Amino acid sequence: MFNKIIGLLIIIIVILVGMFIYVYYSMESDQSTTWEFHESVHDAGWNPDALEQARRYYDSINSTSAMAIYEGKVLFSWGDVTKSTNAHSVRKSFLSALIGIEKEKGGFPPLDKSLEDLSIDDNPPLNPLEKQAELQHLLTSTSGVYLPAGEESWGMRRARPNRSSHLPGHFYYYNNWDFNVLGTIYNQATESDLFEDFQRNIAEPIGMEDFQLSHTHYKYENRRSTHPSYLFRMSARDFARFGQLYLQEGKWEGEQIVPKKWIKESTSDHAEVPSNSLFDYGYLWWVATESPFSDLDMYSAVGRYGQSIDIIPELDLVFVNRVDSNRLTFGITRSSVNELQRMQLLQLILDAKRTE
């Protein structure tokens, strides 16, 4: 009897917490929008039946929202695109944009500066070889520094090479140590805060509708590293706005927000990724190198569990996929969208573009 009562109390607590989270995020979400919408997907040049097939596939996987922007207008919007959820590794592409802005102004060091030049260390300390890693190596995840880092998945820890097993710049390994240290270097070099800079230099100028500084925080895991992770929560429609900024080569309403030259440089492939048959790596961006996506000059910001912003210049298209890992049940079900499912969804959407 006692066990039944405890079990019932646990169920009630879970329900109440779930209701609180739902109400909290619902209060944060504003359903109004400044996005323009295509009145007819058919008139915009897309096959409605094919898009409906894509929608059915979307419903069959664990995506919780998706959005496509075609020629600057919303083509479709599925799920709650206003809810700000964990951006996961898409955060790294946000930092790439900030680095480009500061590099243009002279506020970020040259990319050939080494960790030793920048007085970067950790606990345990870097050895002489590791200190020779340069900023360009951090940006391409080829530093050769193989130390524990915050926000590492089990798979990342398992795949981490032995220390000093590769020279800086010679081996790609998706390395949160590199990415987190770039955040530290950004804040030190600019004497600023990357979250505040993102709000001031990107979110506000392009009119992000849901972004707030309260949706960001540094996560310190000092038992792993002295360098914190920089975490963002963001809505699907603000993901789309960031993607549209890149599609427009960094320009928004006549103002150059992110330097055009940096967008070209950062979204070009710089590091081969042998384990990925579709993408290589740029400067904190994934760059399509195989057909059909490479034919469309596609590049992507990708995060854990199925987060993505796909920029497709040849079609004047931005596609966003989200998986809400804030959900109370997420940690229990581990619901996610894998890369194969995400790319299948994107392919179905691309197949809906009429060519006549």
C-alpha cells in the first residue's frame, strides 16, 4: 500500500512539473510574427501534395517543429516554432558569426595565433605540442588537444584520441574542448560577453522574436575543464532568421551584419570528416560535399538530437528542424531525430520543388 501511495505521488509530481514547464514556456512564447508568408505554396513554385508527404514523414519522426523560408517568406511552419529550446551544438555556428564580426573590426586575434600566444591553458595543463594549436585549428576542430570538455556526449568521450597522438591541424575530431575554448578566447579578446554581443550585434538587428539573454548561460564543469560551455535556447523561427541572415550573405535590411567575406570563408570546407559521407567541416559550420546537397551549395548548423539550420543558396531556401529536448519526457524516452531521418525529411522537401 505504501509503495502504491509513493508511486501515485511521483506521478502527480511529474504531472505538476510538466504543467508548470508548459505554462512557463507558453507565457514566454509570442504567437505574433513579423515574418511574411507565401499565400500559396503552389503559386510559390512548390508541389502541395509532395509537401504534404514531407509533412507526414515529419509527423512520423520525433521532430517537434520545422520551418522553411523560401525567397524570404515562410513556405511552411509545423509545430510550435515560437518555443525556445536547447540549441545544442548550433551554438557553435552562432559563435562563428560573432568571431567574423569581431575579426572584421580587429577585435579578434589573427587565426594563426597559437594557444601559447594567447596564454590559454587548462587543468590538467597543456603540453608544449598542444600549445602550438592555432585558432584556425580550433575553428576546424583539428587542434590535437584531446582533453575532457563540458557538454561532451558519451560518444565524444569514447572517440577522443589519446593525448599528443596527432599534430595540430592534421586530424579532425569533433571536439568540444576546441569549441568551448573559442568561447573563452572570444570573451578575453573582446573584453566582452558573447551572449550580450549576440543580442546586440545579431538578435536585435535582424529582429529575432523570441530570443532573450535569460535563454543563455555558461555551464561550468570544472572537473572536466576550466572552460565553460556557452549554451543557447532558441525558437525555430529565430533559427530561421539566423539562417536567412546567412542566406543573404550577412546583410539585413541594407546593413551588413556579418561580413560577406567571413561567411564565404567560414562556410567553405576546411577539414575532411572521414566518418561523414555528406559533410566536411568549415569554421564551426558543416559544409555539404556530396550530391545532391553539394550541388545546391548547402551548408548547415547542426546540433544534438536533430537540431539543424540548412542554408541552400541555389534554391533561396532555409530549412529548420527542431527537437525539443526541454520536454519533461525527453530524458526518459531519449527521443531524437538522427542524421539519416533529418536528411530524408529535407530530401522530401526538396523533391517538392517544382521545376516546370
